[in-house]
Amino acid sequence: MHNWQRWITEHPKSVLALVLLLTAFFASSARQIRFEGSVDSLLPADDPEKRYYQEARRLFGSEEVGVLGLVTTDVYTPRVLEKIRRLTEEISQIPEV
């Protein structure tokens, strides 16, 4: 057994105290972590894509996105294409879309 392994097994209270101190330190530091979920903060200020993103956000009033998926084995069948057309028409009737 290595020396450090032996020391850990021979001093369990010291190890536990060290773990508790480290946990308290990291927990107190974690309070300062902030989450920035906006794409706006990820792009440089002079990036053309950022200007496009800001214009789309201004136009649509939000950066929230909804995604619809359709599960099928072949998207190019008349039945599936008709379903996509019908869903597109119904969704376009929603004022926020």
C-alpha cells in the first residue's frame, strides 16, 4: 500500500474534516456562479451573426424557440406530406407564430 493510502486509512477523522472543509469552501464559492443562457452573450459585439440574431429577436419579440418533430420512415409519401401541410397551416394560424 502506498504511503498516502496508508495515511488515509489511519486518519479517517482528518480525511473527513478535510473533505468537509473543501466541500464548505466550494459550496460558498458556488453561490457566486451565474448562468447566462442567452445566445447574445456568446457572440462578439461586432459579429454579423449577432446582428442577425438581434434583428430576428426584435422582429419576433423573443428568443424562445419551439421545435416540432415528425417521426416517419419516409417523409416523401403523400400521406406524410399532407400531414406536414396541414400542420403548417394550423400552426400558422397561431398569432405568435
